Amino acid sequence: MLTNKIYSSGRSQNISIMNGRVPIQVMEVHGNIDSSNHETFQSKARELVDGGARYILLDFADVPYMSSAGLRVIQSIYNQLRALDTSTSEEEVHKGIKAGTYKSPNLKVANLSKATREVFSMSGFDMFIEACADVKTAVASF
């Protein structure tokens, strides 16, 4: 596993590459995600996608709280990766989400705290983004 530490706003974010069936960029996010810092999160995620990442795992083990600003960043990452994935049509994705059979093959989250899991679920993100208990399980699911 290759690890690259990125320092921003006094907090470090680790980005590592793990190989499952595909190369997965694992982004460890630290601290609360809210309107005061979501732009840093967005910027680092955009750098990953612009740099060629096609499979991203967001590790939220050290994120006790996430506001709607954090959810908007996750939605943006999903949209960016979805636009690059032509293996499934938009119609198939929408039908799969409605039927509960679709989960993004490109974006997953791991280690959600109880509070963050509630926000993730209440917002409906769990309908199309898989939330795994830990990084090892998530990497194996790609």
C-alpha cells in the first residue's frame, strides 16, 4: 500500500492506493466535515479523480460528524465518477436505485460513525453508495 500524506487546514488527510480487483484510492478523512472545511475535502477528491482515480473509498473512521456540506461533496464525487463510467446506462442506474439493486461500483464509504451513518441513511445515500464496516471489507467489495 502506497501512502501519500496531504496536509490541509492543520489536519492531515491520508490518501493511499490499495489493490483489490482494481486499484482503489483510499481517502482517509479526519475531523468533522461541515461548511467550514468541505471545500478542502472537495478539492482533494477532485484531485484524485482528475489524476485518474476511477475507484475511490472514503474512510470516515475519524469523522464524528458530517453536515449536508459533506454530503454534497460525496454526491459530487459520485457524479464525477458516474460520468466516467459508461458500463451502465443512466436508465439502468435509476431503475436499480428504485429496485434497491444498484450500488456504485466506483465509490464506497467505510467506518461511518453512528451519527454519520444516520445522516448518510436519512439522506438516502445508502440507496446507491455502499457503506462498509471497515476498509478491508470495502476493498474486497470493489
